[in-house]
Amino acid sequence: LLRPADEKLAGSLHSMQQKPFSISPLTGNIARSEGKAWVEEGETYYFAIASVSDELTDLLYGIFAKMKDSPITIGKADFVITQISFLLPEETGFFTILSNSPANSKINFNFLSPTCFRSHDRWMLFPEPSMVFNGLWEKWNAFSETPLPPIDPSVLSVTNII
């Protein structure tokens, strides 16, 4: 998506071992079959991008704002960005999030939407606790000025997959 607007930034982001962003799958009226997604002309589709830094968020927002109303290609389909929503969480910054979080001996996640994880170039369909938490721990420590101690596997659980 970014390559046409900023080839250097796109190359830099995609080559990083720990990515400072995440992007959701394309959602909307999509037919999926045999590993392919089929979209319909005239339909509206969405995706979300989250970033770990205000600077990257501002940069990405600026790039997508310039791409608004221009054609972009995802896979083999052409789309037009017609709307950009910019949402900020109430608490930002690693230190602020950490200092405002209560200490817990157990951590539970509820997955409200389909979720999968990549491990060594394999996609895992179910959220294994170690993959969920270790991935978050690694990303936190890669980008935070306030590192977290190692996670004790005995406190990990995924209690509910909806």
C-alpha cells in the first residue's frame, strides 16, 4: 500500500524484524475460496492500521490522506480510499500505559474476532497463549523505553474464543 507513496518508508517498515505497526485483514463483503478473496465492484471495504508511535501514526495518516480519492491496488484489485478515520486511544505512550495498569497475577484475553498468528513463516489459526503474550512482550520491549520483565508462562491463559 505504501510503496507508491513512499518507497523508502515502505521498504524500511517491511524489512524490520519487529514491525512498529499492525494491519487488519480487508473486511467487508468478501467471498473467500481456496486461499483467494473475491471482492465486488461498488462495495465498501475496510482495513485498520495501528502503530506503536505517534510519529509513525502521523506519518501514515499523512500518506493515506494524500492517497484519498486516488486508486490503490491490493492484490489484483483496484480500490479508492474514500474515508480515513483517525482514532487515538485514551492512554498513549508506553510509560503511561504501564503506570496506569493494575498489577495482576493472571492475564486473560477474549478474542472477539477471528485471530491468527504467524510463527516462523507458518500461520497458526488458534491463539496459543505463549504466542499471544510473547509476541506482545517482544513488540513492547522492541519499541518501549520502559521494558517489561520476562513473562512467566504459568500465568498465561486464553479463556474465551468467541
